[in-house]
Amino acid sequence: MSGIVNSSRSRYGFSLMEAVVAMSIVAFASSVLLLGVEATLESVEEQEEITIADGLARQLLDEIQGQSWVDPVLRSFPYQTSLSASPDELLGPGRSKFDDTDDYNNYSATPPVHIDGKTLAATDSTGDTLPESFRARSSFLSKWRLTAEVAYLNESDHSVQMADYQPTNYRVLICRVYRQNRDNTWRQVVSRERVISYIPAHD
């Protein structure tokens, strides 16, 4: 007499299809994670750029605003009809010979430098050289550019710039900071503006 015995064997491990599905899920999750990390790194780098550029622009704006409205030798005629530095003021070093706000019109420096022409990342706010341990690497700002513009503004509408031959009691100071891309083109990071005014003296 023969009997039929049903035996069931326990199944261990995964089938090929299950392994493929699992690997697909892991690969998808990993790619999403990597994309998230990449986006975070790009965001951090972008914010770092903006912070540096904003500091450079505001530092130059403060410097310009601290200058006289007009060259001391022209104090009796504050309404200049040409906003620019004279040839001798451009001899430097740096901006050391600038003595009024209009000298900064059309100013450009690559890389940005201190007022005396020294490397900006290697000096403190007074122009003194920083100790080596506090200095940024020499190439830190090599791919940055800082520019400035100075223009007269309409007396009643400060959003309208006036030509140099139409002087008013208001000027706008514009500082722009650029960074060089890998293909050597320039990309504007920030643009900062500040309006200043001249108050005529009354006898």
C-alpha cells in the first residue's frame, strides 16, 4: 500500500524578480537622495556667494558715502557736470586718491581691493595686513569683480537718473558684484543702491 505524503519545504531568500524590484527601489531612493544633497549644496553655495557679494557691495557703498559730495577745491561749485575721477586721482594706488563721491563713477576692480590697492582678503578694515592664520587664500577673490556707478537723480522722482549736465541735489550710488563662471563669462551676483543728497549751506 502506497501513500502520498504532501511535504512543504520552507522557502528562503528572494526570487530574481523580487531582487530586481528591491534593487530598483534602492536605486530610485538613492537618486532622489543624491538630487536632494546636490540641491542643498547648490543652495548653500549660492547663499555663500550672495553673502560675500553683499558684504563687498555694502563696504564700497559705505566708503563712497563717507567721501565729500564734491572735490574740496571745487567746494564753491558743488554742481559738477562731469562725474568722474581726474587722471591724477586714477593714479592710485587703489582708490587712495579718491576724495569725493563722483570719483567712483565707472570704477571697476578685478579682483576687489582695499582702498589702498592691497588684496582685500589679506587686510582688515583699516588696510593693515592680517596675520597669516586669519588670511583667506590668495586666490579667494580672484574671480570676483566689483564695480561702481554714481549718477544724479531727478529731484522729485528718485527712480529717474539724470545726465551729468543736469545736476541735482541727489545722487545714486550703485555697486555691482560679479563672479566669473567656468567658461570665463561674468555673472552678476548682487546689485546694491544707495541715495545720497547734498544740502546747500545757508548764510
